[in-house]
Amino acid sequence: MGVRVDESTITRILKSKNKRLGTEIANPEAKRHKSVLVPELELALKEFVLNYQHKTILSDGVLTEKAKQLADELNVP
């Protein structure tokens, strides 16, 4: 194939292998995996979106406000 990979790239990948192998990937098509910091908040916001996505337009502002409200209810700092 003729593809060259720099040694620094290989070293960086090997250094992060435990982190990469230890995470559960929900969407294998995603280019990057982001860890969820507060799973309870993520689940509550997901349920909100699933319940209201067909009833109203969920803008960034609406989602941000709902996330703040849910964080307060769940005592998330």
C-alpha cells in the first residue's frame, strides 16, 4: 500500500490504548468518543429529547435550559 506512519503516531496510539480499549463505544461510526461525565444527567436529557422531539422544536437554548434544570434537580454541580 505504501502508507507511511510516523513513529510518534504509533507511540501516541500505544500510550492511549488502555483508555481507548476501556471505553464503551455507543456509536462506532462516530469519529471521536466523548466520555459522559454525569450519566444520570445524560439519561434524563436523552429521555426529555425523546419525549419532546416530535412535539416542539428543540433548539440549543431549550436543551441548555433543560440541562441546567435537570442538573439542579439531580444536585449536579
